[in-house]
Amino acid sequence: MAETIESGKVCGACGTMNDVEARSCTNCGARLEDAQESPESAHFVDDDPALRYVDPNNRVEVERFERLDEAELACGLLRSNGIACELSSMVLPGLPGEVILWTHARDAEMAWALLADAEREASTKKDDDAA
């Protein structure tokens, strides 16, 4: 289910992302042989709009979190595995409240399984560190 995101060559002239094997830009024709992908042009999973939006008419509540950082971490885990997720906004930013993590109904089972595995792994490490 998870998809691999391959990097490509960015054209220095126009900024178009080209195939890794491309020798010239598909947009402007500039040579790409010496082009190297810079860290600034690297694409992250969280930048993919398809993974940041969940249809409100076809979504399932996966989990509720008291802390925004925990919710963002869980959402990042899902997105890195190719599952789109969205977080509710805080009722009052900075104050305790529940943040809801939603995903598409078709991805809910996989999302629950991934989060359960992560929770199980975290509790195992916690137990190992305590011993």
C-alpha cells in the first residue's frame, strides 16, 4: 500500500521536476546532466496535497489526542505510509483540548493497524528502558 517517492532532477533554469534519467528539461529543454537535487528542492511526503486532505463526507475518526504534537506525529506516520490524514483545528490554541485525526473510510483499518503497531513498539521500548 505504501508508495515510494522517487527524487528527480530539478531544472536550474525553470524549476521543473524531471525524471531521474532525464538529460534535458521536459519544459524548457535546458541540459540537466550536471543538475543535482539540492536539499531545498527535496520533496517530502507531507508536501503532497493528496495526503493532506480528507473528504469530509467520506472520513472516519481514527483517534483523538490531547496534545497537538502527538497528533502531528501520528498523522506523519500515516502520511509516510501513503495514507491521507487530516487533523482538526484546536478549539483554543495553546489550551488543552482534543485534536481529532481523520482519514478516508477506505484507509481506516490500515491507519488503526499502523498506529497500534507504533503504540505497541513504543510501549515495548519503554519497558525495555525501564528494565
